[in-house]
Amino acid sequence: MDQPTPLLRSLSLLEISFYGIGTIVGAGIYVLLGKVVSESGMMAPWAFLLAAVVVCFSAASYAELSRRFPHSAGEPVYIVESLRSRHLGALVGYALVLGAIISAATITRGFTGYMGVFSHLPDWSMMTTLIIILTAIALWGVKQSVTIAILTTVLELAGLLLIIVISGDDIKQRGIDWSSLIPEFSTTEFTAITSGAFLAFFAFIGFEDMVHMAEEVKNPQTNLPLGIAIAVTVTTLLYATIAIVALQTVPLESLASSPAPMVLLVERNSDLPLQLMGAIGVVAMVNGILLQIIMVSRVLYGMAKRQLAPALLSSVCTATRTPIPSTLLAGSLVLAFAIWLPVTTLARATSCLILLVFTFVNLSLLSLHYRERQRGPLQLGLPATGTLLCIGFLVIQIWSWS
């Protein structure tokens, strides 16, 4: 009997770190800065930092579980191995897939805002063309896809650093009004920060995508946990800095209402052509969508290998070493959701689904440590705190909607 074709193990620590950074940055700051500001106002940097705190506990659980179980399916495997429930593993796997598809659809909608600098074509035609091209790239091969992702990630980071640099003169002249950024710890500000943080949480989604590349990473037991730590740290520092710079150099109302906040920052703080940041924003969107399509295809592939999804989705092309059916399905679903729902609805729905997934991942590690009698403060405290934070974050947000 012929052995099934495996995925190609070719990604280094640098490549998987850039993969994570690219997914996180492309999924968030270029699209949602204005949305977070509209919820939190001057407290937006705290919203990003609160979201980062919630993410860090879950990231620690992901790092530990990816070291123990370096498999493409990621979360479904962690739950099956730790909580001993195949049904729950499959349910969480499909929730993760749905969340990632909605995430990619959100970025696709954001893409049209930046692309509007160059084109006045209908949104649906731009989105359709984009998804077809990115799905073809994802089918081409993982090494080629990740190489493209690394190049676009470098450009994304350059765009964010450019924003900081061009805003420097204005900040030097006027200084930073730190008093405007200090919360008064009132119920109103707490609600504003948590509401903004719920949206900002979406801007950190992406680090969990890294574990689904486990069967394509060299030395995954070491490189995956390190890559997760690098990606989360870099993006947290960038997000907080960009939020402070934006609030100090652009009127709050203008920032909150902008569909392309990075273009607005260039317009207000420099004489550079708007097309420059528009182009970088387009690249950021493209990168985020491509990496999400790859991620969804790997989750479906990994689940199919463990009989948690239809067997057809485990098929790998011998020429490209990529999972063809699962990649085509991922691209098709992303396009459908992008055309169907508005960006804020997509972002909130994604955050809800991912918070539920993070809750079960933290519970999985907590259960594993307890069963193995690793019951020290760190072994139990970190995943327990991660679980409570995710549940509390979700409850607070649902309460704020009512």
C-alpha cells in the first residue's frame, strides 16, 4: 500500500517567526486601528495592551502544547490528546476553521478600503480577483508561499516604522500628552477599554496559526515555541507605539472614522504620496489573507488525517506537496464570507470564536498538567489564568452588547 504524500518540512525559526508576525500584523492594525479608537478613544493604547495580556497567557499554552504535539491540526489534536474527546476536538477544529475564514474575510473587506486609493472597481470584483490569485499561490507550494509572505511582512513592518518616523517631527514639536493617555479608572473608561480590547484582540489573532505549520517546520519542538514568543512580543510593541503616535498626531474623530487609518496618518503627518501607504496597506491585506488561507487548509488537512474531517481533505499533491482540496475549500469560503458580512461584524464574530478556542486550549494544558501531576503554581496557574481571562473577556463583551 502506498504511503500518503507528507507535507514538506522546510521552514526555519526565522521563516516561521515572520509567518506569525505577518499573520498578526496583516490581520489587525492596518484594518482595525480606527475601529478600536472609535470604541476606546484616547484609551486605545490600553485596549491594545489589555488584548495583548489576554493573548500572552494563551500564547504560553500554545507554545507548550505545540512542543508536545507538533501536528498540523493543532488545537483539535491538543484537545483529543488532553481532554480525551474526539467530538470536542472536531467541534473546536471546525470553530477554529470558521474563525480563521471570517478573519480572512475581514481582511479582504479591509483590502478594498486601501485598494480604493488606486481603483474604483466594485468591491466584489476586487475581492474575487484577489482570492483567486491568493488561492493559486497557496496551491503553488509552502516554501514559495512563505517566501512571498516573508517579503510582504518586511514591507508591512517597514510601513509601520515609516508611520513612526514621519510622525516624529510633529511629536518632537508638540510632545506627547501623557495625561490624556492615563485612564481615570471609571466604569465608563473601563467599559471603553474592554470594548476596544475585544476588537484589538482580533489584531493579535495569527500567532495560533503558526502551530498548524508544525509538520512543515524544522525542529518544531524548539522553533514553534520560540517563534510564537517572538511574534507576539514584536507585534505588541508595534501596536502600542502606533496607537500612541496616531492619537497624538491625528484628530480623534478623523482617526475613528477612517477606513484606511495608515493612509490618513501619512496624509496628516507627511508630504509623501498617499499611494505609498495605500500600496503598503494593500500588501498587508494580501499577506494576511494568504497566510489565513494556508492556515485553514492545514487545519482541515490535519483534521482529515485524524479522521476528524472528510478524508478527501487529507489529499496532498505529489508535485507541489500542498493539500489541494482543503486549500480550494478555504479560498472559496473566505470569498463567500467577505462578500456577505460587514467588517465590524466579521471582526467581532472572529474574536468570539477564537476566544472559545483559546479557552479550550488553556483547559487542555491545565488538564494535561493536572493528570501528569505537574501541579506547581506555574504549571496550573498560567493555563488557569488564561482560561479565566478568555471566559471573562467574552462575558464582558457580551454584556456590553446587551
